[in-house]
Amino acid sequence: MTVEIYPGMTVAGVGTLPLDVVARDGGLKVLRAMLGGDLPAPPMARTLAFSMTEVEEGRVVFAGMPSADHLNPLGTVHGGWTATVMDSALGCAVFSTVRPGEAYTTIEFKLNLVRPVLPGMGEVFCEGRIVHRGRTIATSEAWLRDGKGKLLAHGTETCAIFPIENLMR
């Protein structure tokens, strides 16, 4: 079932990933299957109007459409929306390096919001890249930009890497 995330952005469906597939295939293959429509986008993609548009090992890109549904009381897009898009790109950059039998989770992230995100500004793009991938810890960095390439936010993240069996209990 095709789901519209925002005008011009559709995904093949929304849902959570089957952990047995993640355990078998590893992160890059799973992310490529999500991008190709063989696995679902997460439900929050529909709620917050953003989705992954590119993936390669150590690098992902997300696109999003901030709207009036995401406003804070002062009329700018809530920083939580920006943080969620960025956490997704930062985390998926790490996920793209996860091997079969591994899982990951964010243990901390830091963002710098350098310009307001506004409804009606059109699509924004967040690129996440791996900085370091160790045995149990990985770090990544990301940049959120508007359609003209102007920097809106940047940040870093640390993720723990652990056996996926820890999630499958």
C-alpha cells in the first residue's frame, strides 16, 4: 500500500522492521530494501513528514517537508521536529554499517540549530555521515539544509552497537 508522506514523497508502506530480517541482512541491505519499497518506512515518517531518499554505506540523506502541523507556540517549526529528522539521519548513517547479527541505538546526540525552520520553506534535506565505526561505538555527523543549500542545523551522534538478540527477547 503506497503512503503519501507529503506531496511528492511516497513510500511503499509504514511499519516496524522485522528483527529477523535485520539480524540476517544487516543495516545497509535493510536500508536499501526500505528505500526500494520492500520494507516499510517507520510510522513516524508519515507523522512528521520526512523520509530517507538516499543510502550508501556510511551515508544517508533524508528529505522532509516542515509544515504548520510542526509549529511551536511562536510560529516556527519545533526544534523536536528538526531533532527527529537529524537523529534519523545520524542514526541511519550508523545503521548502514551494522553487520548481520548487530543492532544499534542512539546513546547521545548534540544539535546546533543555526536558523529557524519555517512552514512553507519547502523541502529540507538532511545528510548524515559516519565519522567512526568501532566494535561497540560509532559516531556520525549530519547537516540539515534548505532547498537552496543554506545550513539550518548541524550535529553529531554517538550510537552503541550490540548483538541484536538483546532486542529479540
